[in-house]
Amino acid sequence: MTSYIDPSRENFDRFKALPRDTAVHMLNLVRFKAQADYPEGHPLAGKGLTGKQAYDEYFRTIQPVLERAGGHIVWKGAFEAMVTGPSEWEWDETFVMAYPSAAAFMGMVKDPDYAPVVVHRQAAVEDSRLVRFAPVES
């Protein structure tokens, strides 16, 4: 089974080729590792954190970076039941982040304070999907 944790170069290039001056909503689907897997030498390596605990640390520590980028959660939901589709739901976290522009999102991932906190996400995540959508008025 293929896992997706960080964007591939091809997918990120596709993202960057789209307009950068328009608002974006990013659908996040995340499945956690049973045990967080921090790199050797990280202060939390070997501390017995679950993937969920490591992801919570990621979300706590990324807040200043998100605020600078103008990012915020516009929707978060807890799975209850599949109505149409396969009976199993494989995601532990499901939410949508809004950014004022694709450029703001790209600025966030290039922010020097992003690299030290993304290690928590990488330690926590077994598999994920990050999908760009253009907000549409109903």
C-alpha cells in the first residue's frame, strides 16, 4: 500500500501552476500511525507518543505560522457513518483549511518556522490526502 505524507514534486508543481492570487480551501484527510515515529535525536523520539499526540503537537506548534499565512479551519468533522460508499472510513482527522491565496499557503510551507514543526506531522501521519479546492459561493 502506498502512503502519502508529503507532496510529490509533480503534484506540488501542479499546485504551483494554478493561480496564486485566489483563495484556496485545502481538504485534509489524515490517518495516524499507532506510534509516532520521530527521527533519531529529536527530543520526542522514543517518548512513546501516539500518532494522534504527535499530530496534536504539530497543530499546537504550527499556529503562529498559520496565523502569519492567514490560514484557519473552516470546517472540521468527526466521522459517524458512511451513507454512500465503502462501509469503512480510513481517516482519523478530516478538516478544511482556508488560505487567502495559494501564495499564502506556499509562503507558509517556506516559512523558516515551518520546518521545525512539520517534523511532528511527519512523525504522526501514516497516510494523508491534501486536496486544493477553489471556494465556490452557493
